[in-house]
Amino acid sequence: MRAWTGSQRSAYICQDGRAFREGLTHMGFYADAAIQPRVARIRHREDHIIFSHHEAASRKAGPATDQMVAGIIESTLQFGPRETGAQYQVFLLSGPEDPETIHLAQPIVNDTISGSGRTAAWTRG
């Protein structure tokens, strides 16, 4: 439910078990009534990650993706609104200026109007 970009890491962290379509390769972000023009490449996705200092420490000796997840855990426990001991789903993403990030010419503006005359969200719940 929050995208996080650090000096060398970009990630999306959401609730544990959240459903996503199989085969997803990229992730866009909706803000200001539009899909923003930078669409990140999904480099790694992992669900059911316990956010704890113990989990972060155990991943530091592992492969590069584990080390990056360890950094995300540590940073979000220190600076972000994450609960120690809770489980989350983590996507490691390409950064805003990474060549694997798609740059659209402009945002995709949501011009869908509800019956009440307000802008209607494309996704709900």
C-alpha cells in the first residue's frame, strides 16, 4: 500500500496475501487521479514476509534479492509505518530512472465519472 524508493532500492509493500494477476511484469502507480508515467519493472515478488529485525538479519547472508528484502525490512521498521512481527508482501522494483522502468509520454488520466458526477476510481476495495 506504499511505494518506497531508497538510494539503491525501490519497492512496493502491501498487505500479506493480496491477490495480483499471475504473470505481472510491471507495476504502475495511481496518484492525483491518474496512472503516473513511470511504470516500474517487477524484479522480485515475495509474500508472507515477517517484518522483524531477526528476519532481516537472517536474509543478509543470502542471495542478492534476500539482501535487498533485508534492507527494505530494516528501513521500513525504522522509518515507515510497518508493524514489527507482521507479515507483508514485497515487490522489488526497478527505480524511477532505471532503463527497465517504462516512461509513458504522459500520465493516464482517470476521466471516469460516477453517477453522482464525481471521478470514479478504477479499482476499489
